[in-house]
Amino acid sequence: MPLYDFVVMVKPAVDRRNLVEFMTRVGQRVYARSGVVTNIKSFGRVNLAYDIKKRDGRFSEAEEESSLLSLGPTSHPKLGNPEIA
């Protein structure tokens, strides 16, 4: 099974507990599709290379999480389909 790097960057105002719950739900969905989460890293609050402008303000920092997922090509309809590029 190939490895996929899943990176999440959220606004700094997001509660850490909500971010952990989100990553837990991602892991549960991976397991439900016979996949494996091999690594989870938290980079904490990081400075962005450039500001991101959203409707509710500009952000120069973000909370960053990363995980390494192993999923088979049949776990997602677009993966493993050579006609979709």
C-alpha cells in the first residue's frame, strides 16, 4: 500500500482539542477503509512563509499537524483509476 502524507493547517484560534478530535476522526476513517496511520506529528504553531488572507482576517501563523497514511488504491474511487489524472 502506498504512503500518503496528510498535512493540516488551521487558524491559530482553533482550540487544540478540536484539532485532536479532527485528526482522530481522520484516523478512524482510514482504519474503516483497511488503512493504517503510521505516524502523527504535531508542529504546533508555525510562522507561514506568507500571509493568508481570509474573510475574517490575515493570518501569518497556523497550527500544523501531519500524519502518514497507508491506504490501498481501492479505498478511494479516484485512486487506482488510471483514467483519472
